[in-house]
Amino acid sequence: MSAFLDALLLAQEEKSIAEEGRDIILAMLVVGLIFVSVIALGQLSRWLSHRRGRGH
């Protein structure tokens, strides 16, 4: 187990600044996508409930 952790730490240390920046940008894009999808689902459910209310 210790060898695995050592290898993992070495792999992280070998990342260049550009690779770390790319990873940060990708993480930010994923978080933004999650925020947008939550907003879209909320608006969709609001629209569907409004539409159901008009039918009756």
C-alpha cells in the first residue's frame, strides 16, 4: 500500500504548471455545468408545474 501511495505522490509532483492549470480549468467547467444543470432542472420543473396548472 505504501508503494502505491509513493507512486501516486510522485505522479502528482511530475505535473507541469500547464497540466495543473488545465486540471483546474476542467474542474471549474464541471462545477459550472453542474450549476447550470440545476438551474435548468428547476426552471423545467417550474414550467411543467405551470403547464399542468393551466390544463385543469
